[in-house]
Amino acid sequence: MEEMNPLQVIDIWTLAHDQDAALVNACEKILSVEEIARLRRYKPDHKRREYALSRALLRSVLGEALAAWPAELEFTCSNRGKPTLGGKFAHAEISFNLSHSGGLTVLAVTRYPVDLGVDVERLRTDVDCLGLASRFFSSREAHELAGLAASARPSAFFACWTRKEALVKALGMGIAFGLAEFSVSMDPAEAEARLDSDHPALSGAWGLYSVRPATGYLAAVAIGNSGRRVIHLHEAAPLLRRAIGK
């Protein structure tokens, strides 16, 4: 009998930015000297919170996965500018990607060396969905969005946007890749989205999934390989408190 592909677990960690001030301040315990210097350059309080919590979340989750003290982790960038682990963990078989929006950070992690991307967006109704779609979406997506009822457009727009952003982040290319180079399905109730593209960079097997990380938010994760996958959603505050001793 042919052996089935192993089950790939993708862990999605979420962290709201409205944590108490003591926890936010304690994040410095596990940040690098460079990260602390950058943190102190931020002036608006919400930006300091976002940066401190996001970096501490990344270090806490990866530290636990690698059985390492979070502060000892080193980070670098791939030749495509994508953040990766460096130092003694440079060859660790773990992939990750981080995103934040409107007071929430989302981190995707899997114990496989794969192309992985995540994007989260706060659902809003004050966005020019049709205008942005005409600029960034494929003609097919823009046409489909225009055909929806006005009340249905915001959630469909953000479903499409997060899926496209997650995919180009997995590629390590950002929106410079050209979001109109491919089409994805935009039904926000669809757990696994469909991808349609003839672009060589997307010729392999891709998984594209939507999750609702918190009320009022929509996220998507893209993974660049074939196989059976399961997504686990976690609230990260308890892990972060353990990591920094709060």
C-alpha cells in the first residue's frame, strides 16, 4: 500500500494588542538590543505596543518550538528579503510568517521547511472595495466583486485581499509580485480557497486557507507544498506570559 503524505500542522497564534502595560513593558526581557532600540524610536503608543508584542510573540512561540530561550534567537533575511532564523538555528526545519492589523498580531508556524505566508486584516466597511480591486485585483476578481451586493462586498474583498497577500508573502515577493498575476476565490465562508494562475512562480502545489482569528478579523495562510494539512488556532497571551515570567 502506498504510504500517505504525513499530516502537516500549521499553528496560527493570535495576540491582541490591548494587553496590560506590565506585560507590554516586560516584553523587553526577551528582545534583542537592536529590537529594543527600534522599539524606543516609536513615538505613538499603539506602534510601540504593536512592535513589542509582535516581536515577543515571535520569539516566544519559536523559542518554545525549538526548546530555546527566546532572547537567544537570531533573525536574518533570505535572498528575497523574507525573515528567517539565523545563528545556530539557521537550519532548523521550521517556517514562520507574521502579520498584524488593527490591534491584532497573527503568527503562522509549521515544522516544515516550506514557503509560508500569512495575512490578517480587520474587517472594515469604509474601504473603497471596487476602487482597490480595479487597481490590484485580476480583472476576473474585480468583475466578480462588482457583481456582489454592496453589503457583501467588504467581507468578499478582505477574503480575496488576505488570500492574495498571504500568497505573495509566502513567495517572499510582496505586492511587487503583482496581485493581478493570479486569481483566488473570494467567498469568505470558504475554508480552503481556490487559486488560478499560469505564472511560473505559482506552478507548484499550493494550499490557501482562510481563518477567523478573532471577532471582526479575517486572515489567510498560504503554504507552498502538497500534502494533508490541519490548522490549529491558539491564543498566545498565556504562552507569552510564561516566556517572560509574568
